Amino acid sequence: MGQPVAGNEIVRLSGLSAGYDGKPVVADVNLRVAAGEFVGIVGPSGSGKTTLMKVLLGTVHTYAGEAFVDGRRVSLRHRPSVGYVPQLETIDWNFPVTVEEVVMLGRAMQSGPWPWPRKSDTAEMMRLLERLGIARFRKQQIRNLSGGQQQRVFLARALIRNPRLLLLDEPTSGVDIKTRDDILHLLVDLHREGVTVILSTHELNAVAAHLPRVVCINHGIVADGNPAEIFTTDVLRRTYGGDMVVVRQGGMTLVADSPHFFDGRAGGAGEVAV
Amino acid sequence: MLFADITEPFEFEFFRHALIAATMVGALTGLVGVFVVLRRMSYIGHGMSHSVFGGAVVGYVAGFNFYLAAGIWGFLSALLINQTTRKRQIGADAAIGIVTTASFALGVALISRASSVTRNFDAALFGNLLGVSQADIWVIAAVLAFTVGAVFFLYKQLLFLTFDSEVAPVYGVPAGWIDTVFSLVLAATIIASIRIMGVTLIAASLVIPPVVARLLTDRFAVMLVLSSLIGAAVAFSGMFVSYYWDIASGASIVLLSAAVFVATIFSVTLRNWIRTGRPVPATRELTAAEAKALFD
């Protein structure tokens, strides 16, 4: 299964295998993403979502195949200029750093030899912080923000590089449902402005509600397409190795756990049209 | 204590030399220690000093210059630790333990074989304000100047790598090159500090001033300045304690640093209590509401 690519191609993976210490985590991956697309990568923990991100960042060994970003081959020696938002679980929230310092790190290699930022960089940072609604927190230490505000700080750090491609590793993990919705709407807005967005997530329903294209992976690509079409019990079983219920209602696709207790009717997976 | 008592030690050249050297060493270890603490590499200061001790003994036995022998040994140890740490199965603490204790053991073995060497390394183990020469002062000043320059011109890159080592290379920060410079600076700091602090006590001077500074500020740049000033102040004061109470200079500086740490913990806890209306230990993470109450 694959998605036809329209317009300029920004990502191309051809027969790619990649992993750590000589052991591939993903194998024989073929993927094309056109400029301006909004793509979600879903799959169980350890299935290779983050590894695929790292391939696009040029921070992981590839054992076979090729990876191209913006027409240039990616490797450990040739890293592309992209915006990247890591999993927030990796951040040391007690680190003595303020919101504006974190955002300016996005231009650490472009803003001259002095420790202080240039006026133009500061102006760009303020514009971004205003846009993301966190300007009033700019002098705050990052621990003192809510989960959604913290996510926006790292999004601002990625956006200050004016990237054509934005990669986000599980941007909605560990945040409440309202914050998750806010983050995804923000990403949709960026996508509408022409930024190509690729994110990994565990949130199948959020992906189905907000994203036009999703790639299901489990050490390789299981399915690729519109979530309304590819979220089937068969694809989800091959992706996650378990049974799930797919509910379709009024154009919406919802994925639910296979219930043990549900109004007296126990167990079973399948597709339900309401 | 009379004014004459305070000025008395200045009559001695050895004290003037030691005071200048210790103050610079305090500022140096305070500055470098910020990166050591925030990178959670506190153990590396302890290990590196032991490693340098081994190199110094080898150099002494072989008839090399102290700084040259200890410098090359320390730098190679730092690189070896970095390389060993990159093996995914070996943690940084284990890598430091293996490389540095082996080096220290080599030094001890050589001393055991040549008993005449022992006397000369007492000062290296615990610090001694006697015998700090003009040349030592110049070496410390050069290391301090280089370190300040490196931190100034590589500030953004060092901050990025220390804060988010996974993403910094993605954004173009040359992590390998910067880490090598940091290893060089750390090795040079330890070598320059050995005569004042002693091998066994350098780790404390790398850790305590940054930790005190962290309790006092939430800003990285301020932490760098505060830690350097605290390090310099306790080293300056510690030399008088060392002189008047006849205590090894490293021990007096570390004891004074520990006293400053305890006083800071106490005062920050008290401040939090007054502002939030209930006891909040200085070492516990504040909730968002508590932090707001403190900083608003």
C-alpha cells in the first residue's frame, strides 16, 4: 500500500534498513512524502517510529537503502536542516534555562560568535513566542510551564530555524486531551502555511481526526494512506499484534480497545458502523 | 582578631602566591564545575584527578615536566572515558571507574616501588599552600583565561550540548569537537588545581560551588558567574583558614564550601517557607503553583 506523491518530494526512503549496534530496527522501508504534506507515523513501542525519525535527522546508522531529505542524501556525516521536537520525556526540566534561552538555541549555530543573541534573532523569537501564545513566559524557567506551554517552547525552538520539514517525536504524549487538541490544531495551522509536518504518536484517534495521511509501522511499513481507509482491524492487528475495534460514525474513524466487559457483550474485535 | 593578624600572612611570599593561585583555582573549578554538575558528571572530577595523579607519578619517575606528563595523561584519560562511555553497554560511571582507578593504581604501584617519591606526593593528595611558585600561578592564569575564553565564545554551543545533547548535533552543533575541547578544559583545570586542592578533594571544588549557585538562580549565565564567584570566595577565605589553623589547603576550602552549602540550603528553605507559607525543602522540585508564588 502506498500514497501517490504530488508536488515536490521532500522525503524519500528507498529500501531502507536502520538501527543500532548492527541490529536493524526498521527494514526495507520505502516512503515518499511530498512538500506540504502532514503525515503521522503510528506503531507500538519499539516498532521503529523514533528510529525512522532519526534516519531523517541523520543520527542513526543505516545498513541498507538510501534516505533523502529535500533532495539531499542523509547520513551521519550529512545531516539535513530540519526542525525537530524531541520527546519531552528526554528533557531535564530542572535545568537552569529560560523559555527565551531554549528558543534561541535553535539558532545557536547561526547567530554569531557572541553569547548574546542578535537583535534580528530576538525579534524573530518574540514574533514566534507571540504567535504560539507564550511570550509572557519568556523569562520563566521551563519547569514552571504547563505541558502544553512546554511543548510550544520546543516547537518555537524548531520553528526559529524556518524549516521546510518539521519532525515531532510523540508531541502529544503525557499531555491532557485539551492540550493534545491544541497542539494538533497548531500543527494543522503550520501545515496550512506550507510546512511539511511528520510526527510520531500513539494517539490513533487524534491521528484519524487531524491528519490526512498516516503510516503504520512495525519494523517496516504495514500500511500507508488516509486513516479512514487504512485503520482496519486487519491493519491494526498486523501493526500492533492485537485486536481492536474500529468504529466509523459520520465520517469519523475511532479506534477502541477490544473490551472485556461491554454491556454484557464481552470480547471480540471488528468494525462497527454507527 | 586584630587587623595586624589578618595582614600577617601577606608578609610571606609563599602565602601571597598560594592566595592568588587558590582564588584563581576556585573561580576556575566553579566555572568548569557548572558543566560537570549539569551534565551529571560529578564523578568524573573525582576520577580524573585520580587519573592525573597516575600520570604525574609516571612523569616524575620518567623525569618529565609535571604539567606536561599530567596534562597528556589527563587528556588521554578523558578521551578514553568518552570513547568507553559511547559503548552502549557501559555507563559513564563505570567507564570513569575503570579508566581512572587503573591509572591511580599505576601511580600507587610506582610509588610503592620507589619509596623516595612518597614525600613529594603528600601535597598532591591533600593540597598544600607551601611551594606554589610563580610558574604555577602563570599556568593557572593561562588555564583560567583559556577556559573563560572557551566558555565565552562557545557559550551557545556548550549550553545546547549540556541541556539537550541529543538535539544539539541535529541543529549543527559539532558535538565531538566541543566535547573534546571540554575534555581538554576539564583535564587542564584538574591539573592546574592539584597543588592547591589535592587529588582527593578536587571533586568537591568542582561540585559544591555550582550546586550552591543552582540553589540561588534559575538562569544558566547567572549560574556560571555565581558559581565562579562562590568558588573564588571560598578558596580565598579557605587559604586563611589553612594558614591560621594549619590545615591542608584543600581540606579547608572544601570544609568552607560545605558550610556555605549548608547555609544556602537553610536560607533558601526558609525563604521558600516564608513566601509559600509552608516548609518547602530547597532541594525538592517546586510545583508550578509554588514556583509562581516564588517568582511572581
